[in-house]
Amino acid sequence: MKLSVKIRLFSSLFMLVVILLVNASIYYLFHTISLDRELDDLTAHTNEIVETLNRNPDIPKRDMLEAFLPTEGMIRVIDEHGANIIQVMKADYTGLPADYVTGETSSVISMSNQPDFATVTKPIIWENGDVVTLQVYKQLTGHASAMGTLFYVLVVASLIMLIPTVVAGFFLARFMTRPIQELTAAMRENTTYGNWKTINASDQSKDELYEMKITFNRMIDYLKENFEKQQMFVSDASHELKTPISIVKSYSQLMKRRGADNPDLLQESTEAIESQADRMQKLVEQMLLLAKNKDKDVYESFNIVELCRSTIETFKGAYDRVFLFETASEIIHVKGSYDQLQQVVYSLMDNAVKYSQDTVKLSVRQNGHHVDVDVQDNGPGIPGAEQEKIFDRFYRIDKSRSRETGGTGLGLSIASTIIEAHGGELTVSSTTGKGSTFTVKLPVSQES
């Protein structure tokens, strides 16, 4: 069963139940009030009969009772033996029950094939001094007619109210299911044709359906962006691997043809193949690392100054170069992954060593609620037009020089990804011919 049918069916049935309950309550309430009013009127009429009989003892009792006889009713006077002393009526109502009572009562006698009767019984003193029972009956024809009219009015009113409910349920179902239909159509088109289609979310209702549209469009944009990144990643990786694979294949073919008779060529080919194999291994490792860094590690608070000092000591032991370290504070805590941030600092220091021959300077300073880690070199610098591109994957300013130094164009991209995951920013300031300064800006932990 479709959702639109369920909505229409539920709204119609719910409204029908409400209408039936309301109308039943109205009918019952009116029925009770009308009966009570009829019994009150008949009681007042009986009291008036008794008072008239007491005030006029000389007037014949039958004539007096006929004068007070209801239009559709009967008056009886019953002695203590149950015998009728007087019985006046305009129709044959002798089948109505006759009881001798010593107290005043009122009730409704239900009839099967005709309107019900209201009856009031009251003890009175008869002219011979005996206590007799006066019974007054009245057929509730007017009450039955009114209740019948009310029943038909309520039925018609129910239909009048139910028809707009069905119509409203139809429009409500269309209003509720239209966004779902649009969503289904967009999903079907996206899965069939790969169009990355979004749905129109220009309405101003700002309700849950609007939020659903916005969330779906954001999801499509997110999937599209990640799919394009995946395609670009595969394309870039295949492009970067194509060159070393071609070189390895060329040298292996050269070795196959001439390597046996030329030891120098064999050695050259072996070194070239080993170099390209190392380059491919490094490229694959960095690509895997770039993908891995999309997931957050467990972040802990640690001293960034200690991390930088440990890194600079590592480079002092590995290279015969001058490395300077500056910090205004010995303890500056940041919250993040120690290994990932150490990798960033190591990558920036490694680039400074590769692309410069002079002193490399590493400095740490706290700037308000942030800490800045600067890696400064005196290399050739980066042209202004290239500075915004160096954080893109596989981008290299001088490809021939990068190949000589073993660069893949992924180091800065990985570093930028890690810093962004830590809520920070990686920037570069460079002047051609005067060197470059890479700055890592991270939020300071509360412990600082």
C-alpha cells in the first residue's frame, strides 16, 4: 500500500471515529436532557392535577381528570387492591402497567413498536378517605420525533464533515509524498545515469521535509565531491606510476638485449630500476598515508615544544648542516595525534633540507590561543603564483628537480590534510631567491 493511500485512509478513518464519538455524545446528551425535561413537565402536570382535585371536591373526579388528560396519554386511579377506580384515555392504552404505590415515582416505559411512555405515580387521598395511586401517562411522540430528526441531522452533518476530510487527506498526501517522490526520482536517476542530481529546496516552509531536502542535497554534494576526489586520486596515481613503470620496463628490455655483454650498462640499468622501484614504493606509501589520515586518531594533549626539539635533534644527527631551534616557552600543550603532527614537522624539515643548502631554522611561539611552528630555509623560494598550488596532491614546481630529490608531490598535501584535521592551518610565506617559511598554526590546549 502506497504512503499516500495510507495517509488518506488514516486521516479519513481517524476523522470518522472522531465524528462518530462527537455525534454519539451529542445524541446521548440530547436524549437524556429531553427525557429529563419530559419527566419534569409530567411531574409538574401531575402535581397540578392533585392540587386541583383538592381545591374542588364538589366537581366530579372523572370530569376533572378528563380536563387534565394529556393529548396522547392516560390517567388512572388505582386502589390498594390494584383495581382501577377511574381510567380516562383517548386511545387504547390499557396494556400499560398499573401498580399501586405509596410513594411518588417517575420513569420511562420502553415500547417496541411505538414511542415510549413517560409515567408519574403519586399517592393521594380519595374522597372516601382511602389512599389511592394516581398514575399519569404521556406518550413521548414529540421526543421520538425530535430524536429521529436529530439522528438524520447528525448523519448529514457527519457526511458534510467527512467529505472535506477526505479531500484534505488527498491534498495532505500529495503534499507529504511529493518530496519523497522527488527524492526517489533523483536517487533513481543518480544510480542509473550518475548525474548527481539534487532536488529543489527553494520552499520557505523550513519544516522537516525541507530539512530532508537540504540533507539529501548535502549528501549528494558530499558523494559527488568524494567520487571526484577518488577519480582524481586514481588518475593522479596512475599518471605518477606510469613514468617509473615505463623507465623500469625500458631498462629491463635494454638489459635483456645488451646487458650480458656490457657490465657498465647492466650496473646503470640495475641502479635505475632500483631507484624507480624505491620511488614507486615511496609514492604508494604516501598515497596510502594520505588516505589513512582522513580518519582521526585518538587525540591527546602533549607538549609541542618537546616534539619540535626531538625532531630538530634527529635532523642534527642525520645531516651535516646547521639547524637552529628557537622557543619562548618550554611548555606549550596542543591536543592531537603526536605521531601525525611529528610527521608534519618532519616533512617540512625534510623539504627545507632538500631544497636549500644553508641553515634551517625551526621556531615555536605561542600567539594568543594558538601556537605557531615555523620552518624557515634559505632556498630558492617559491614564486607567488605557485604558492597556492603547492598543497595540491602531486603538484611540483620543478618536476625534474623533484625527481632528482625523490619528491612525489604528496608530502605537503598530506601535511595540510593532517593540520586541517587538527583544526589548524598550514601556510607558506616565500620570496624568490630568499627562501621560504612554512607556518603551522594549531589551537592551544586548555592545559596551557
